[in-house]
Amino acid sequence: MITPLILSPALNAANLSNIADLKWGAVKYGSFISHVITFVIVAFVLFMIIKGINAAKKKEEAAPAAPALPTQEEKLLSEIRDLLKNRN
């Protein structure tokens, strides 16, 4: 399905209507080549889709998180620190 669309000019030059018609003696290698080309195209498309998904996830993770608010203990410790600074 995909292969004839891509290889139409080459098939016309070889006077073939289908890549599966290619054969060398009794060995029909055209069908194998057709399946390999289809596999490579599908694998490339899946690779690009997964790469795009990973890039989108990376952008989400790259967003900085809001700084955490100080806890009650940290507030008290900072007040004590400030009081000690002012005392001296």
C-alpha cells in the first residue's frame, strides 16, 4: 500500500506494475523488498511520534515548580535568628 506510492517512478522505469513482481530466476525478492520498505517507513513514523511525545513530556518537566512555603518551624527559626541578630 505505501510502497507503490513511493516507488511508482522506479517501477514505471523498470516496466513493472507491482514491486512484488520482481524476481531473479525462481526467487521472488520483490515481495521481501516491499515488506522491508514498508517496515522502515512505519518504524520511522513511530520513532518520530515517540520522539515528539518525549519532547512534550520534557517541556512539562522543565517548568519550574513554585518555591515551597516555609513551614511553621522554619518561620519560628527565622524569627529567632532575627531576634538574635538584633540583640547583638
